[in-house]
Amino acid sequence: MTTKVHILSGIELARPFQIRRLGHFGLNVESPEKSLQFYRDLLGFKVSDQIDFADRLPPELKNQVGPTVGFFTRHGTDHHSFVLFPKKAVEKVNPQYARFPQLTANQLTWQVGSLQEIVDAFSWFTDQAIPIIRSGRDLPGSNWHFYPTDPAGHINELYYGIEQIGWSGHSKALAMHDIKFQQPPNLPYHSEYAEVNRAIAHQIHIHAGWRDQSNIAETYPVDGILLARPFKIIKIGPVRLFVDDLSAAKDFYTRIMGLRLTEEIKYQGHSCYFLSSNTEHHALAIYPTALRTILGLNPSSTTFAFAMQVASYQQLRTMYHYLKDAGITIQPIPHELSPGLGHHFYAIDPDGYLVQFYWEIEQIGWDGNPRPAGLRRTFGLNPSTWPTTIESQSDSFMGEVFLGPLN
Ligand SMILES: [Fe+2]
């Protein structure tokens, strides 16, 4: 462990980087195509690109792993905020899954502020002897990154510079995917604008990229706009994970990754930690595996839940009925396990993963203190019992702003 002070853009820090937010998350699923019915058709994520793992599989395994195509999806302008990858195929491609058989989360991905930070963080993680699975830059997505793992095997990613999808909804053309780095670059590196200029100079049709094909009738008025569903997901996270060694996980995510411990709770005698990357109460929560048994959740996965924020309380209530009407199972999970979240509920996805929906998350200010528990909202586990309107709180509309448009 080092106590050296690092200078990041004129600021003295314990590390040469600063995580700004959870940028994306991924799940390994039996059939990404089937999962799209839930995540794209019902929830509204748009496919921004797809990836076929077949080429990375040994020939004798190609017909034994089921689906090999995964999807990058987005809720906003980032090329992806959520990925669905084929479980059996990625387990054969990446040896991390053989080492950690309960690993079902594909990645927990954290955004930093610059390419300089990625390069310096890569060296720093290497100096700390933190395992790194790979590094460089991948297209689709265009982001510069490296993948360190936590002590329980969860694959984290730090990145800078994810491709932005604009008004036309097209991702970068496939012909622009010839850029490949398997290590951090020498700095300074030229801008993305210069890369696009070069593609144009090479006569590449830069608008020939992927565009989501779903075409569901837009029949729901949502805050003045007609949408294909009665809500809009505006943010991803927090991620909730189970770990056997809680102190090792806490040490990794605070001392190494630099997340802030916002709150610790005891649930039936078990400590649970809530960690923040910005002003939200938590972007990551870690729970002891013992709780998985108490809650009756899947004993062969360390993924507890993945949360998504919708734009308003009204949308959350409407979403509940919409999902119920679509035949989605809602699972009651005690509210104490999500301190800092306002009204919320959990649905079960096609693979049995818990997806948590909420509209309001407590915002933490300069002193780092969460709201006293006695001042928090109380609400019923069954969303049918929630009132039509509720009072606003001081931080109800605070935090990361969704840039829009709604869709
Ligand atoms: Fe990623």
C-alpha cells in the first residue's frame, strides 16, 4: 500500500484517478435475445451494437454453448449503459468465470475524467498488484479502459471516453472499428474528432452504424411526450452484490477504487456496506453471502440486484402496474436493505435476476453524512398501496441530470 500523494489536475489525491460515476453494468444471461424482450421491449433500452463471441470460441465448443451473440444497450447517449452477454459462451472465453463460478455479473464499470487518469490508474493498480484482466480500447463503445477484479472475482472496469450516440441513433460505423489497443496508449493521443475526420478522408460512410430496430407503437403520454412505455429509465445503478469476505470487498472498493463509505447497516445481525461514487447515497452495496440464504435468493450467483432509476414518482407507480400487466413477477425485498432509496420495488428478469426500480435516491453533500434514518420516507412493500402524490424532499430532484430527450 502506498501513502504517496498524487496530483490529479492540480488536486492532491491518494490515487492518480477519481471515479465519477457508475457508467455501465452487465449481466451474463442464458439467452440475450430473450432478455431483450424484457430489457428492450418492456424497459426501453435501445440496442447500440451487438457482439458475436463465436470467433473467440474453440471450434469444438461453438455448437455446445447456445447463443453466442451479446448486446450493448443504452438508456441515454452513452453507447452502452447495460450489456447482456451470452452466459455459457463468455464463461468459455474468459477464465475468470471458471475461477469464480458464482460470478454472473458481467462488469461493474466506473467512469473517470480523462485518458490521463486511465493511463495513470493502470500503472497504479499494477503497482498495487491488483489483478487486471485486460486493458486498452475496444470498439464497439470506443472507450479506453482496463479491467481490475475485486477480491471476490467481480470484474470492474475503469474507463474514459465512451462513444456518444446522437440524434440519429446510429453508433459508429463498423468500418471505424479497426482501432484496437490491448494496452494503454502513449500520451497524448489524438482526439475522437480527428479520428472521425480521418474516417471521412478514407471515404468511410460514417453513418452506417447500428441503429436500434425496435418499433413499438408510442401510445403512452409521458410528461408531454408520446413514448412506447409509460416511463423513462434515466440512470443505472446501484449495483448490489453478495460477497463472502465483506472486509476484503470494503477494502478494495474504498482504499483501491476510492469509493466513499456512506453508511453501514446491520440487517439481522449482518453488516452491509453502501458505497458512493458521487453525490448519490450509494452506487454499490455489498452484502454478506449469509443474507442470500436468509432472503431465499439464488445460491449460485453473487449478483443480488441491479437498480434503475425512472424519472418520477408517478412513472414508478405506473411502471409497477405496466410490468404486472405484462406478467412480470414482482418480488418483495425488505426496504432496510436499500437505505437512501425512496419508493422502490423489485421485478424478476427472464434469468431470475432481481431488477430494482426507484425514482429518488438520497444525495450526499460536502460533509458526507446521509440523512438520519428517522427522517427518511416510510412506505409499504406493495406499490398498490402507495398514495397518488407524496411530499417533495430537499433532495427529491437532485443528483445526476438526465440530458434527454426522453427517447
Ligand atoms: Fe464495459
